[in-house]
Amino acid sequence: MNAESSSNYQVGGCLPANAQTYVRRKADDDLYNALKAGEFCYVLNSRQMGKSSLKVRVMQKLQNEKIACAAIDITLIGTQDGSEEVTSQKWYGGLMRELVNRFALADKINLRSWLEERNYIPIVQSWGEFLEEILLRYIPQQIVIFIDEIDSLTNISFKNDFFASIRAVYNRRSENSEYNRLTFALLGVATPSDLISDKKRTPFNIGRAIELAGLELNNAAPLVEGLKKKVNNPQSILEQILHWTGGQPFLTQKVCHLIITQDSGELPNNGIEWLTRVVQSQMIENWERHDVPEHFRTIRDRILCDRQYVSEMLELYQEILKHNELVSTDNDAQIKLRLSGLVVKDEGKLKVYNRIYKSIFNSNWIDQELAKVRPYSQQLKGWVESRYEDESYLLQGKSLQDALNWSKNQENSSRLSGQEHHFLKASQELEIRKNLEKLKANQNYQSDKDKLKSKEDTNYQDNSFLRTLSQELRTPITSISLAAQTLESVLTLKGLSDQDIVPQLLQILHSECGRGSNLIKDLLTLTHHQTPPDPQTLILINLQTWLPTIVESFRDLTHCQRQKLHLNIDHQLPPIETDITDLERIVTELLSYACKYTPGGEAITVSASLTPDAVQLKINNSGLEIPASELPRIFEPFYRLIKNDPWTYSGTGLEMALVQKMVRHLGGSIHVESAADQTTFIVEFPRATAS
């Protein structure tokens, strides 16, 4: 064995069936046993993980046991006919032609004539008849069809019917036992939802997913042989290679190949230091020049070319790189990031696959790419790192308007992540707040005569302005909402509502219109309570019977959020005379606030009791402690506990300000206490209101 032969280490492509450097993994046995048992299987993983080599090995083993196998590469059939999508008739015809050739059935059937006899029925029905009348008829043994590069089908219009036809094969087994002899194995770089969106027809919920893990030291013995005549400590060198590559098959073969092809005169006594220099100089430094065959570019392009998820994937990877791991939730962005090959799922957490990736796709690379994706990358990064508290990073003036115009661009709108949406909203709120402060300052800058007016008159003018502003905003918000409803109806009638981006955009329209309407309502209510009070409609209510009804209306919400909800009422409470509409709004808003910020597993407790001077209502929640410095701001307009994943909480930002105004309007008081991981809102009404 010598350097010229490179010990058959293969960098890229499919390893031949007899390759000496092929490393068996658990997936070899899993796929073989499942297919032999007639199970439908799929191997969906990132590129260059050894899927095709696995297919070749398992296929050879099945054929040795007299099982008829055919491997179809979808890219050879194609999905384009010139500049147009290939028709379903041509595509299925090409697939059937490949199977006829692979199974050597050309002498038994004239496929062209057979298809022409069926040109009056849908081609997918002809495909089903082909499986039964040709394959199952002329092939007496068990049949396994491998379909590779299945992700090539993600953009063709008739993909749902094809995958549904595979499920139909499984369903026919209960009617025709011959179908037990036929099964499929699908391989590619995609998620099941990328391939078929109809969950009722998908074969992926009846098939078996084969997990394809990386190489490990205990099963990588075939790689040692090639290192023996190059290094003195091949086992230690292989261990270090795997330490660099994380067991990624392509990278592991490539590093082994690099070692074998090095000039022997360069080999020092310390092979590990030498290996480090080889990896650094011939893979990591100027990586684009050394990336042959392409590997790192494939990973990069898989992320950057996904217009819908590029921002989310970059942010996810940024978090993983920063904290070394991230809890896996298997959402769409996380799955797509895993399919890029850059990260892997290990014991429920996402981690960077290996040291080489971490060195190439480092924090500088992330910052550069995020800056290309969005024009406010650095400001967003600074705001997030300040735990969403430093408003100096928020956009204002022209920079805000430019960012909003950019975000409305059709291409960019689908790229915005949750953080970006909240960043832009927070910037808009800051802009509105500052503009209102300027307007208020301008109103206060009046003649000496105006300055002598009472504070009540000034407040009345401010409230009049807010009422006018709210009324003026209500008309366009209502028009936008009606336009969104009309647009949804038109898209549904035209059959366009199932396009991937349409439901998302409609949801944003409806959600933001609703939020705008609620903001206007809260502004009007707030200004109403700041003007001289209108005569109240007071009635006597019994808290023992009234309060449980309000609390129970939150039971389903707290159950869904895994929160515990308790109610304690002093049965000696006298009836209380109050405005029932305002009181209901007060209790509802305080309960809603508690539900938003109470973690799962914690408790919310509502209590009503009698003190020497007042009837007291308390809403307490555990799992949240507000810093003492923040307590005075709780009742400020637009103040939120923004450090608690703010973009996941809806609301107008005026709720607590409204609660305080309404409590005072009813002659009561409210304050908040927070300590020992507990937060309590305490509302008191003088006993004089009780009778």
C-alpha cells in the first residue's frame, strides 16, 4: 500500500460496493433488516453523509439473497423539459422506462404500446397498473425500489400524487397479498413536509425513518489500514481525525486522503501536531480554494439560498455557536439547518457538527452574512445583547423608514424572523413615543397666558389630541382589515390560498390589524378615564359568586400553558358597590398579564379578602420576579417586561396603565410587589364602597 494508491480513500461520490474504506454503521443493519421485512423506508439527511454508499451496500446484500432491486436516480429522469416543467406523462414514462431497463423486462413488454393503450386514463393510474401488472407479474421474488435524490421532486407540481401512490402500495396489501413483495426506499436531502404537504396521503407517517449518524472510533477500523504505512500511531491519528471531523463521512475520508498524500519528509515525531497543521493549512485557511469537491460551499448555499428561512437559520446557528448547544424543538428552521449539515441533533440538543465547520463558519462569517441579509444587523445584535433594554440600538427617523420599506419588499418579507419583527415594532413604538413627547412639548410651549392655565386644562388638551389621533387611525385600520378579508376571499376562490407564503402573510395582516384596533380602543379608554369622570353606573355585586365566573374563564388557557390556577375567597365579604364593567376589565387584564408571564408548572392565585380598611383583591403568580428598579414602571404606557421573550407576547402595551386608571376611577388603589420569585398585584377598594 502506498501514497499513489491513496489506500482507496475516496473524496466525494459514492463508494463502490467493494470499497475497503467503507465504514459500516447502525444504519446499514437498520435499512437492510427493514427492507427485507417489507417496510417502506426513507433516509433523509444532509448531503455527503454516505446515503448513496449505504444504498449500494444494502442493495448488494439484498441481491445476494435473491431479492430483486432497482436503484433510480431522479436527477437522471429530470424535472425540466427545456425551460418548462416536464409533464407528468413524460416523467412517469421516464420512471417506468428506467424500471423496465433495471429489471431487464424489455423482452416482456413494449412500454410505449402499453402506455398508448392507457392514454385515456390519468398517468398516475397507469403507474399504479404498471406496478401491479408488470412488476408484480413478471418478477416473482421480493422487490425493492431505491429512489435517490428524491429532493429533486420538491418543486414539481405533481409530487403529491407520486408520494401518495407509494402509500397506496402499502394500503393495497390488505386487499392483495402480492403487494407485500413490493416496497420502496427513498433517499435525499429534504423533510417529509417538503416532499408532500397532504398529511392524509403522505407515506412518511407509515414508513420507517433510518437515522444516518456519523463515523465513530469503534466502527472506523477500515480507515486505520491506510494510515499504517504513513504514520507510526495510526489509531491515535484516526482518533484525532474524528476529533476534527466529528465523524462526518466526507470530511473524514478527505482528511485521511490528505495525510496519505503528504510528503513523507514532512512527517515529524509528533503526528498530532502535524495533523493539526495539515487541517489548518489545507482545509480551513482559504477554504474556498481547497473546497474540491465542493462541500463547504454546499453547506453555505443550503443556508443562504433559502430565502424564507435564511435569517432564522443564521440566528439559530449564532445562538448554537455562542452557547455551544441549543435545545431542539424540531421547528421548520431547525430542521432545515440540520439538513444543511452544519449542525447535528445530539441527545435532544443542536450542536455544531465538528471543529472544522466551527472554524470556517465562525461568528465573523455570521455577522457578514446577516449584514447582507438585512440592513440593520449590527443594531439588532446590540439590542439583543442588551437583553432588549438599550433603546439606543433601536432605529429612528430615516433609518427606521428605510428598514420598514426594505422589510415590505416581497422578497424580504418572508425572511423576517421573530426577533426582527419585534425589533422593528419596538423601533416604531419608540418613534411614536418620541413624536408624542415632541407634540406634547410643542403644545406646552405657548404664550404666558396659556402657561397660566391649570394642569387639568393641559391634560384635557393632551387627551383631546389622543382621542382625535385614535379616531383618525381607526378608519385606515378598519379599511386595511376589510381589505385583508377581501383579499383572503379572492385568493380562496382562485385556489391560491394554499401557497406556502399566503397563509403566513394573511395571518400577519389579520394579527397586526387586530393589534392596531386594540391599541386604538385602549387609547380611547385611557383618555376617557383621564377626563372628568362621567356618572358611574354602580350596582351591588357579590364577589363570592361573581369572581369565580371570571377566574374560570381562564381555566382552559392556564391548562394549555401548564399553569396552575387557584381561587381563594373570604366568605365573610360583604357585597361591593361598583361599576361592574370596569371591575371585570381590571380583573381580566390582571389575569391575562399573569398568564403571559407565568412559566409552565408555576401557579396563579386569585384571592379576595377583607382588611380593616378595604376589600382587597390579589393576583399572585410564581416563577416571575420583577426587579425593584422596574416596579415603578409597571403602570407606564407601553412598558413591557421585554426580557421575557417579548416577541412571543401580544398586547398593546397600555393594559396596566388602563388598569391603574380604572382602579382610581372606582375610588380604589393598586400597587405591585415582587420578591422571592413571586409577583403580586394588590387592588384595594375602601370599605365605604361595601354595604
